[in-house]
Amino acid sequence: MREFEEYNPITVTIYYMSLVCISMFTMNPILHILSFTAGLIHFSMSKAEHKMSAHIFFILIGLILSIIRPIFSHNGATVLFVVNDNPITKEAFIYGINSAVMVVGVLYLFRVFSTVMTSDRLLYLFGSLSPKMALVLSMGLRYMPMLRNQRRITANAQTALGINKDDNAIDRIKARMNVFSATLSWGLENGIITADSMAARGYGEKKRIRFTLFTFSKQDFIIISLTIIFTGFILAMLGKGAFDTTFYPLFKMAEPDIFAILGYTAYGILLMIPVIYKIVGNIRWKLLMSEI
């Protein structure tokens, strides 16, 4: 069984955008806790780099968000304590923690999505929607490393010729401006050459065809179907008021009836689809290895 990240980019995009939309457009603490937990698990399972620094960054953002709300918002009927004649209320404190959990959970999901959606996957995704947008994105992704490399070459060449001086701050600023100007001129000239080359090859003259390594499989249709079914059910429960939550003047959540429990269960299953695929894939792999 393939890794979840190896499925079609459209499948992965639909899945993660569904999770993000559900988490961002609800204020139910249980849904946010589920989203945060799943985002943390997804990120821990992903192939992202610098995971520890990302954890620290997200934790700092969560702490800042949870502290700012009760300090600047004094709504709520339950006063915990008073600081400089400013009441710190329980409702504002709960709202701040809930917002922090929601934001950090969404950041984890977006970080996993950005790790999965490499440049070739983005080109495939946008190429399906708009070939021109895909072309612009492709050229932009290509020119960024080229411009960085050319800037380094230009700076080294000007330094070798004695053009760049670093005697003081003004000289350093002038040197950087000279490098930037030369690099920008090179980029514009290279862009004109690329446009002429594309026109000479007949770009835009007739309908284009494109080659891609990504195809739709049976598993892709299953994942998209499950995502749509679970998302639709969760939205239906949301419309019925199963997840209703109020923070002011008093914090109150809707009574956990059968609809709320089913909604939480559906969202939990939806969040755990990549984890389930990972576990099933590992089990199948071990079984196959044991048969060798």
C-alpha cells in the first residue's frame, strides 16, 4: 500500500483543505483538540525537516495567542482576578486557549500539506485548473534558485574586480545595490530570451498536451469519497447545532447528544485516515516480509 503522501495531488489537496475548513470555521473546543492532536501526529509522521524548531515555533505562537486574548479582552461574567483595574475573565481565558489550539492545529496541517505538495505536485494541481497559471508558477519556481545563484556569481565577480568595497555601511549598501541591479538585469534579459524561445517553439498556437506521472487510482477515489461523505456529515451536524459553542457572557457548549457524538466520531475518523493507511501499510509490509 502506498503512503498517503504518494496519492494524487488532487486527493491530498481535497483531504487537507476539508480538515482545515472544518477546523477554521468552527469554534467547538472538542473539534479543535481533535484537529490539533491529528495535526501533531501527521506532522510527526511526515518527512518534514527541522521538526523540533517547528514545534518550538508553533508552541510560542500558541502561548502568545492564549495570553493576548484575556489581557486585551475583558468580556465574560466570571472574573478570575484583576490586574491594574483590568478584569481577567474565565470566558476570555478559555476563548484564548481555544483559539490558540485551533491556530496551532491548522498550522500543523498546513505544514504537512506544504511538505507533501512538492513543486511538481503543485504544477500538476494548477495545470489541471489553469495551464497559464501552471506556466507562471513553473517559471517562478525555476527562476528563484537561478536568481540566487546568479546573485552569488555577480557578487563574487564584482568583489574580484575590486568594485565592491566594505569600508563602511554606505559602501556595503552601494555594493548590494550594484549586485541587485546586475542580477535584476540578468533576470529580465533571461526572461525575454525564454519568451522568445517559447514563441519560436509554437507555444500558444494550439491546444497543448502535458505529461504527468500522477494518475487516479481506485484508492484515490475511495479517499475522496470518504472525505466528501465525512465532511458532508460533519457539516450537517454543524447545521443541526450539535457543535454550538458560546463563550460570552458565559462559556457553554451544546449538550453532547447522539448527533454530537456521531459528529465527533466522524471528524476523528476523517483526521485519522492517513494514520490508518500508514498502520495498514506497515502491517502489510511486515506480512509480506515474513513470507519471504
